[in-house]
Amino acid sequence: MTSRLLPYFFMLAVGPAAAQNPDLAPVPPGAVQLAQAAPGADSYVESRFRPAQAGAGQFYVVGRYRDPANWYGAGLAFAAGGKRMQVEIVRMQDGALTRLKQFGREAAGDGRLYAVRLEMAGATLSVYLNGEKITSVADQALPQAGAAGVMASGVAFEASAPATGDAALKPARIALARAPQRLRLQAGEAPVRLQVSALRPDDSARLPFAARSGDAALLRVDADDGNLALTPLAPGATTLTLASPQDPNAFSVVEVVVEAPPQAAPRALGGGIAQALRGATAPEPGERGVPYDTPLRLRFDQPPVLGTGGAIRVLRKRDNALADTIRVADEYDVLGYEGQPYRRAVRRQPIAIEGRNAIIHLHSARLQPGEEYYVTVDNGVFNGAMGGRTFGGVAREDGWSFRTRSAVPQRAAITVDDDGAADFRTVQGALNHVMQQPQGAHPVTIDIRDGRYQELLYLRGRNAVTLRGQSRDGVVIDAINSDGINPGSGAAQAEDAPAIGGGRALFLVEDADLLTLDTLTLRNSALRASPTGGQAEALFFSSEGRLAVKNASLYSEQDTVQVKGYAWFYRSLIAGNVDYVWGNNHAALFEDSELRTVGDSGNPNGGGYLLQARTVGARDKGFVFLNSRLTRGPGPAGNSVPDGVTWLARSAGYETAWDHVAFINCKMDAHIAPSGWAGKGVGRQPAPNPAQGTAVAGWREYGSMDMDGKPLDLSARRHVRLLTAQEAAAQFGSRAAIFADYGGGSGWNPAP
């Protein structure tokens, strides 16, 4: 996407509009202000700003500025009407603006301040919003030198003077700990207690902060030793501002929606909803031996409609202690077991409507073994009918209660089933159980019965775990997650970590060795055409250990599989369309597998790229595809992939990462471009590292065939080494040869 946007040089002057914020000054549309000194090549530029008038407009901090027609920028683009904004990284080159990355966000529309930072480290450009890293992109189109500043277009803004520094110095961050920047509460509830993360750039000490309610009549805020107590007083929308008195660029604004208390629905005589609940809930009223990770289910007469407010609560029966609250919107979760040092914090949608059924997923590890609980549902959470009556919620007296089973003992095999007899109802519940065992404990298998499991997953700190499905297509672990929902690849967070950082993958694995995924399906259902973006791993194996994926299917559109360490995919399907295999790995073997390029929901005629290697070592094997098939199929929008539009690989363009990719004896359908590899000379793609493949490095190919097994004409291939039979056998003759460097040379030879 390109457009014309030529700013002129403008010296910032302080005017009346900035009187209440003396360090802010007006930036008229079309204006750019440069910092007094040009920063180094690896640097950042940041500023605080806000729109000074309504309307569509953009504000960017700019770096590597050579002239008005050539610079990089990061900032916000506001839509007319003030309802939406885009977080953007842009490149202005020869007067044409290209949006390198953009993510839609809901705009507050209340004239609030934003702090934006553009970080430039080599070819990597990153954007931070209020201290939170939103996304990164690699681009080498412009020289790594130039001035820094701020610029505006469309409407006028107010901004602080641009600040610059070394890219290694990260911004201070003040935010709610492991929580999003939007909360939903209900008037009359007990105070909600949250921890605040206030970290200096080097994490050496806590940063002092102040907390303030935007409307004390709606929300009372009490702060004590790094924690907040938020008391919702009356319905309405307000804000919670967290700010540092030491660093004006360290602040965050939390949106708070206080809902009205639920209205009690009329109760029919003769039992009413209590009678209807029997046979229409899971767990059943009065059920015993319920797995303590159970979702809640309600079955209506017809498909219900999810309301816009209210909550579902689970309370412990013996003392009415609140165990969990699930709201219809603005929800998040912290995956892992209670007390785990590092857990995965993610935004999520916990309530799903499937036909007549409503499925409510509780927060991770909220219920305890051997306890009795009861459930209440506010009037208005669901609009529908049950047992011939209008559904008006569930009260305690309606009797939806259940008792959880005793604790599952530690043993070598445990079971998961979404509706039958089993140890656990969710895969994450089983993972929480095995993560509580020590890293060196005996191998454990999680047997998963056929069913659809709508959940994000997290495993950390436990070796020799096998997830084994009853059948490949019958066990489907499915969720929607993406870079616009949970930005970045993600990592676990300590208890005092800021905001949400669990990343866009369906399944995140850290600090684990010998993980096996066998006979199951992982599906990240995010769409590239969605406003929340298409970067959405089904699996991110973020570990230096070993991974085996056998007889499995992994689906997404973009970035389907990201791996570090050592990985073996055997007789498995990986489907996607843009960089759907990638990672900073040592060795990954895809053997007797299918790499299926599917139609792009965001680009109907696009073909994408199979992979982008960022292998960490010059001697590492990288990504190896052996005796596999490169196929194509319809995407989620139904469109297919045309002939000759798909590339085997493209490079990230990093000097510190290696493009080690080899296709050995693989069948390739006609969607693969004749020249195969998207190196320098293909659009704006950079040259791979190394620029030309050799027998032991870079892009390599041997024995490529069409789908009928006939040799392909490879005369148009570029940047690739066409291996001899002897070279291919020497490098890739066995699994043991490919994984020979594991463990400092001790090796790994996985078996089916």
C-alpha cells in the first residue's frame, strides 16, 4: 500500500493549545520537527502526543531521516470519527509511503496522551506504544543513518520534543501486572485487587508511580505497596491512569467499564429455571467427581445470543468464597498452575456459542480438588430460552452446584475428555498437572479423547511429555489468537511483569525437552484478512530442547510453526500461506510430510512463502524437508492458490541469522514458482545469508519432482545450490546425521 505524504520542515513552537501541558507544543498537519542531534544507527526516537482536533490524521516519530521523501516512522493513524486507530510502522521512500506493519486498535476518542517509540536495531524496526512492544519488521530499503524527529499529517497534534537514545536502552514500563489495559467491572462488586508492574529500563528497581481514577464517582482507587484495590461504585466508563513522577514518557491509561448491577429476572412458580437446568447443563446440578478444570455448558432451546454485559460466577459452597468470575468481554487469563514462577498471560474470549450450546471456559487453575461449588449467571449474559421459558440467569437457589473430584495422582498416563469419564476436561488442565512435577520426573503421556478443545495452551519446565490423540482428525485443539490480539511471539511472565506478553501462538512451549505431539490437530483459526492480523502460530516451540510431531496436522494462515532447538516432523501436515514454517532453530527435519499452501484470505491471488529460516549457527543444519510433498489447497475464504506464485523461502535479511534450507527428494505442485527461491531480485526481498548456497550452507535442493514423480526443470532456480547425490547423502542421509550436533555432539536419532 503506497500513498503520497511529503512533510515540510517545521520548527516546533509553544502555543496556547499546549498551555495545560507545558512540555507539549502544536504540530500542524504536514509538519516535521527534527531532534537537535542525529542519533546513531542503532537508536530509538520517542515522543508523547495527542490529537489536537477531531478527524483523520497520523502522527509518527521518524528515524533515519534523510530528507522529506526518505525516512522510517512509527506511530498512530486515527480514522475519521475517532473510533479506530492503526499502530503502524511505515517507510517513506522517494516520496511514496509504504505501511510495513499495521494493527487495528479501538481508539479512545477522549484526547488522551500516547507515548510512541520507534526502535531501529540494524534492519529491525520495532514500535512501542506506552512502553509496550507492539510489533517488529525487518526492512533494509533505507540507509542506517539519518536524523530523528516527529511529524503529523491530516490534523494537528500536540507533542513533546523528540527524545533519542541507544536502541539497547529499553523504555520504562508502567502497567497492570499480567493484565490488559482495559477492564470490565460491575457496580456493587467487592474490590478487585491487582498488582502494578513499574519497571525501570534495566529492571534494577521498581519505578515509583501514582494511580488516579478518571472519575472518582464511578471508580475508587486505593494503592498500597505496588498493588491496587479497584472498587466499582456506579455504572459508566472511566479511566485508571498509572504514571511515573520521574519519567514523563512512562505511563499507561487503563480503560475501565463499570457495568450496572444485574437486574433480577422474575422467577416462575414451580421451580422455573431450576427444573430447566436439569439435563441442560454440564456439570449436571448435584454432579459429583467433576474434573477440577471443567468448562461450564448450558444448552438452550435454540441458539442463544451472547449479551453485552454481566458475568458468570463460580463460588465455593461452604463459605461463599468467589472462585472465578467470567465476563462477556475484555477477558484475559494467566495460563499455568497457581504458584508457578512463570505463567503465560493472554487476552482471550472465554464464552463460545456453538449451535444451541454456550461453553464457558473458566480461568486457569481456579477450582480445587474435593470442593463443592455453585454457579450464578447474571440476567442478560445470554438472550435465549431454556425449557420453554425466557432465560433470566441462574441464581444460587436454582441449584447449579457440583463437587470436584479428588486430586489426580502423579502417574505415567492421564486422560483428557471433553465430555466422558477422564482425569481432566481440558488439555491445559492436564498440562498444569504435569508441570507441577519436577523437570526430571518420569515420562508422562496425556491421552486425549476425540473432541474439540477450544483453548490456548502453555507448557514450561517439564521434559518427556507426550500429547497423544485418539485420532488425528478427531482431536482438534482450536482457538483464535493473533498478533493483533496478543502481540509478538510471546513468552512467559513473572508475577510482576507488565501487561500481557503471552504471544500469538495457540501452543507456547518453553524450557522443555522431548515433547511429543502424536495423532492430533492444532488449529489457529485467525485470518490474515482479520483486522487483528494474520501472524498466528499454531505451535511455538521456544526451547533449545527436542520436539517430535508425528501423524499430526497443524493449521494457520501465517507463521503456523515456529521452532527453536531441534524438531522432527514425521508424516504430518503443516498448512498455511505466509512464512508458515520459521524460527531461530538449530535443526528441524520435515520427513514424509505434507507442506500445504492454502489460499490467502487477505490476498485472493497470493501464493506466499513456505518458510523463512533464521537458523542461529553457521554449522547448523537449519530446515530440512525430506521425501515430503509441497501441495496446495483452498484457504479459509475458499480461494485456491494459482500456478507459479508460491516461493520456497525468503530471507529475513539478517547478517546474524543463517538461511539454511534444504529440499531433498520432495514432490512439488505447480504453485511453486519456477525460480523457486525469493531472494534478491524478487520484489524488495533481501539476499539470503549466504547469498549463494553451497554444499553445506544456504539454500539447497536435490531430487525435486512434480506430483507424478517426474524430475522438475530447475534451470530457473537462483541463489540455490543444486546438490549432487553424494552431497545430499553426506548431509541428509539419516535422521542421526541431521541431528548429530544435538547435546554438543551426543546426537539424537528419533524413531517413529
